[in-house]
Amino acid sequence: MRFRLNPKAIVSIVYVLAMFMVAMDATVLNVALRTISEELGVPPAAAGTLNVGYLVSLAVFLPVAGWLGDRWGTKRVFLSALTLFTVSSALCATADHLGTLTIFRILQGAGGGLLTPVGMAMLFRTFPPQERAKVSRMLVLPIALAPALGPIVSGLIVDQLSWRWIFYVNLPVGIPAVIFGMLHLKEHKEQGAGRLDLPGWLLSAPGLALTMYALSQGALRGWTSPLIMGAGFAGSLLLTLLVVVELRAKQPLLDLRLLKHRLFRYTGLVSVCGAAGLLGMLYVFPLMYQNVLQASALETGLTTFPEALGLMIASQLVPWTYPRLGPRKLISMGLICTAVIFITLSQITVDTNPWFIRSLLFGVGIFLGQTVGAVQIAAFAQIPPASMGRASTWFTVQNRLGSAIGMALLSAVLAGVGTTTVTTTGTMEPNMLAYRLALLGAAAFLLIGLCFALKIRDADAAATIRKTPVGGLFGKLKRSSTVGSESVAKQEG
């Protein structure tokens, strides 16, 4: 006798472990940049290339992820990307020069760019539409907990150990995930994957890379910098050409025809606005809390952590609220309530009770968490399994661009208004107005998303609203016998 794990449990475990590692890695580095620059003997601004290299590499490999998974197998591509990410994490920890550390971060970006779309395609092929509300309980770990834990874990590691351990911590997660996936994941290939859309990749890779570079570095280098303006113009031009080419291709790398599905189109736009608003707020608020309210980095991390707790609770509520309210109401209510909280956050002062601030951030997690969960459930309701790889790629590309746009525009608000001001006595002090306007900008992104949410029709997502049979998401360990014979059912007539 032997035990066999439920295939849904296998995919869920590997996906959560991999995404948790990638999501945490995205936030742990920022806290350690100053320490890294001091130890390697480079200016702090130069250490910023570590994030740029990762971001550009991710943008290059992200568009091709769906095709690679369909053509060569989701198990092979996912585990190869996970291995690359884990090995490059270990290499980052051993680097003694900024140049080599940047190269290893680029390798990390390549692995990260492949992981998310292929993992999402595996997940949504495994779970039918009517079971995806329960999947939201599992997705919250990498989406909510990992980014919130990142700054806290990084601060403790840098203070107590060494910055190198922010990369070593990936190994206890990555290695078991690779081994478990090799032993238990099933391979899946799409017979109709076809050849690589080379023109699409040659346009999308540099187009996305240049656009992401311009958006991420514009506030630092100046939006009028020739380098930023050139990168932004070239990236926009290449992406415009990409649209023309992909609409004519028989098997496009980024299948824009998927946008003919009304539900996929509008949930995608909501996701873009939600990512811009949330990531923008999580960028602006810590700066305001430290620079204006004079809190430490650790205090700031602990203050923002209730947002992750709210998201985790929201993930448990979504399977109950989603079928009762439907995606249109649930998404719209979440966006409205979160926008109100962002506006309230913009009005806090040094006299505001810290627990009131934490309760507001907890509310962000509760309301926006249900919006994010509902979007992920509804978005793929009408996407056939054969198109899931390309759909997950396009959805991930949109989210990445949304996050970059949110941070870029809110950074531009901070830079344009100025984060410091001169008092009547001639001294410099933080300019609260800049941060308030930036938080109001984050709320504006959510209200724009609300306009798209109101165009969602619950009837289009009917398959995801059906109630699932009673029982756990993963089920129990299934016992199967290694001996015995199978009976063949006979059909008559």
C-alpha cells in the first residue's frame, strides 16, 4: 500500500513556495541597499543597479514564459526557472563586487520572469472555474504575507547577521520546492503551441525592458534626462509596433485577441489600477511615516504589517462573499472602501494614534484583498485551457506595468511638489503636502479601476460562482494499492 497526494495539493504547494520566495525577494533588498553599498565600496545610487538589472531581466523573459511552458512543458520550465532563481540567490550571497552581484541579480530576474506566468497557468489548469474561489485562500501567502514580511526580515538580518543572508534565506524554501516538484508534479504540454513568435519577442522584450527602466528610474534620474526620455520613447515605440505585429500573427506571443473576452479585458484593467494604487501606496506611505513622522524602518515595517494580516483574513472571506455578492459588487465595494481609506491616510499627522493608522492599513488588506481575490477568480473564467499559458502571461505583464506606472507617477508627484520645504526661519523640514497628494493619487488609481469594475457582468463569470462540493481544497491523502487489477467497464448498445 502507498499514499498518493492529490494532484491539486501538489500544484498548490509548489506554487505557493515558489511565489513566496520570489515575492519576498522583491522587498528584502531595498532595506539592505545602503549596507551593501557600504560593504562593497560603491555609492548608494550605484547599488540601485541591482534592482534595475533584476527588473529589466524580468521584463525580457516575462513575455516568452507562456509559450515556453506550452511548448516545452510547464513542469520542466517551472522547475528550471525555480532552480535558476534558487542557484542565483546563492551566487548573490557570495558576490564580492557590484558587477558580479548585478549579473547574479539579472539571473534571478530571468527565473522570476518565467515563474509567475507558468505557475499561474499550472494553477488555473488544475482547478476548474467553480473551485477557484477556494484557491484564493492559498494565493494570499505569496501575495500578502511575503512582501510585508520582507522589510521586517531584511531589517533583522542586516542588523544581526549580514546582508548576504537576505539571499541565503531563499535556499531553505527553493531547494525543497524543486525536489518536491520533481517528484510529484505532472508534465503538461500544449500540442498546438506552435513555433516561437520571434518578431513578437524581439519587440516585446526590449520594449518592456526600456519602458520598465524609464518608469522605475525616471524619478531618480529626472524625467527630462535624455537617457530616461530616450528609453521611454523607444520602449513606447516598440510596444506600439508590438500591438500591430501581434494582431496580425497567427500564434502571437502576447495574444491581444484574448482581450475580446469582456470579462478578461475589464478584470485586467481593474488589476492594473489596483496594482498601481496598492504598490504606489506601499511605496509612499513608508516614506511619509519615516521622513515626516520620524519613525524607524523597523517601526514602519511593523506598522504596515497589519495590511498583510487583513489580506490573509480577506482570503478566507472571499470563498464566502464571492458567490453571494458576485464579482461586480465585491470588486466595486473593495475599491470604494480602499480609496476612502487612502484618502484618510493622507490626512494623518504626528498626533495621530498609531493604532488608528494600523487599523486603517488592516482595512486596506480586508477590502482590497477581496478585490484582488475576486479579480483573480473571475479573470480566467472564459479562457479555455489551451490559452491559459498566454492568458497568464498577458495578465502578469499587465500587473507588472501597473505596479511600475503607479510607483512612477506617485514618485513624479513627490519630486514635482518636493518632499522638503523651507520654513519662515530658513530651515528645511519635510513637506507633508507632497506625500498627501501622492496618497490621493493612489486613491485616484482605485477610482479609475472602479469605472472598469462597473462594466463587469456577473453573468460572464457564472462558471466561477457555482458552489463547489463540501470538502477541503486539497482533500485528504489518497490511498492507492500497488497490487490488484483494474476492471474494464463495458458499454452496451
